[in-house]
Amino acid sequence: MKIGIMSFAHTHAASYVRHLRGEPGIELCAADPGPYPGGEVRGAAMAAQLQVSYRDSYDELMAWGPHGVIVTSENARHRPLVELAARHGAHILCEKPLATTWDDGLAMVRAARAAGVMLMMAFPVRFASVFARLRAQYEAGLLGDIVSIRGANNGQLPAQRAWFADPELAGGGAFADHVVHIADLIEALTRAEPLTISAISNRRLYADRARAETGGLVTISYAGGLIAAIDCSWSRPATAPTWGGLTLSVAGTAGTVDLDFFGPRARGLDAATGRPIELPYGPDLNAPMLRQFLRGAETGQQPQPDAGVGLRTLAIMLGAREAARAGSTVALSTLFPIND
């Protein structure tokens, strides 16, 4: 099976290539024509580092005839790449968030539907075994009715790629980078419909390097009475021993569960500098997500999370951005037709 990598802009692209190189029967090719800032290893140089075949343009990549593609460009550039892949009949795995505007998100979903190709979202955290156990416990009634969820997805400023902190290319800062992961987990667990959203943000951390928000807190009310709070901040300093993490606390009428998705790690000190070191271990969540996409591309069965999840989590991200701008609670149904 031929899989194309569309852009090396996202830091996850390299990890996806390394995983796919180990999958039997997979032939890889990439294109990353830019534009991109000087000083970043991109394009043919990045392909050489990853030992993957390369084409100079996306049109040449499509002419190669991929069965599926992974879109790992800047968020604002997802739409043209998804539409190009759809026109060529390639199934699509798209990095999160789906888009940076509602119109772009709708256009991407419609393009995939019209072409009869699958559009899957890259939400690897839902593939964690601990989350599978949580879902099983909830579906068995062991938690009762879920009344509140508190999530935190905190990290360092993604310094390897300058576009993450560019509001035009990223669609925001910490909101665009981190809200959607927890929004996806809440949807996958509860299937509840989000109704209203409140949010606050600031740019006090990394203010000299970021033009978008670096700190944020989002509160969402769902049908049925569920309330969720999401801390999405880039609150880890550059000197922190690890990039960050993601935690989830779920409170139900019959029990409470706390999850730390990246908790297992070996801790120590760097002998040369004395700085703390944390080395995470355990399964890489990208692997089961990529295998799900490959199975879908091979069998023709739509993998999850699908484009509908992409739209609904995009609505939450955009709603958080609007609520923070307006300084008030907003109703998602009045802003976005999330049942499109």
C-alpha cells in the first residue's frame, strides 16, 4: 500500500514516518515544498534524515498514486491538501485540529464525502489502553452517570516549529494545540452533545516568542448536565525535564477515575548539568492509530475518529476562541451547525 506524507510542518510527521517504515507492505513517499522558515529542517533534507522517498510538489506526490495520505501541514493549510488528496481518490488521515475556520472544516468534510474517500482525525490519545479500560468501566455502569470531567493538556511552547505560535497558521495557540485532544476524549467516552462554552486566555508565558495565547482555561456544558473543564496551557518551561502531559479526572455518581496518559517514566539527573531528566516509557499511541487508518484504507471501512468528530472538536476549539475574545459564554449551536 502506498502512503503519502503531505508536509513535514507538524512535529508528529517524523514519528508517523518512523512507525510506517516498520509496517509490512507499506511504501512511503513525502512532499514538503514549503514555504517554511529558514533554519528549520524541512523538505528534501528532512526526507533524507528520515530515509523516505521525496517529491518536490504535492501534485507530483499525487501522481505517484498513493492509496492514502497523512496531512501534517500547518493547520491553516489542511484544506487545500485534503481537497487535493480527495480529488485523487486517496484516503486521508488529518492532523488536529481539522481546520482553523468553520468554513474550511465543512469544505474538507464535503470534499471527502463527494470523492467517496475516508477522512480520519489524528487523535492518538483515545487509543491508550487506560482509556479503553475507562470506557469499558463506564459502559458497564461502574461510574454511574458522569457529572464532571476535568482535563489538563499542558506542555512547553512547541519551539521546533515557529508556526505553532502563529495565530494565522495555527488558528490560535494553546487553544488550537491542546483543547481538541480532551474534547475528543470526552466525546469518545460520553457521546454527549456540547451546548455552551466559556473560556479565558492570556499570553503571559512565552510572550516574547508567541503571538497567540499561551495559557487558557475552557469550560463546556453538555446535554444531560455534564460539565467539563480543560486546562490547555503551554505552561511548562523550556527547562522542564519533559515536553508535558495529559491527565483526565472523571467524576460519576458511582465513582471517580483519574488518568495520567503519559505518567510512566524513569526519572533521574543529567550527570553533566545536574538538571532533572524524565524518560517516558510504554506503548507509543501513534502506532494503533496508524494501524487503524491503514486497516480502513485497505478494507474501505471508515475508521474512528471520523470527520464528524473533527467538526465537533473544531467547533469547541473555535467556540473557546470566540468566548475568550467576547468575554462571555457562547452557545455552540448559534455559531456552528455541528450536526452538518
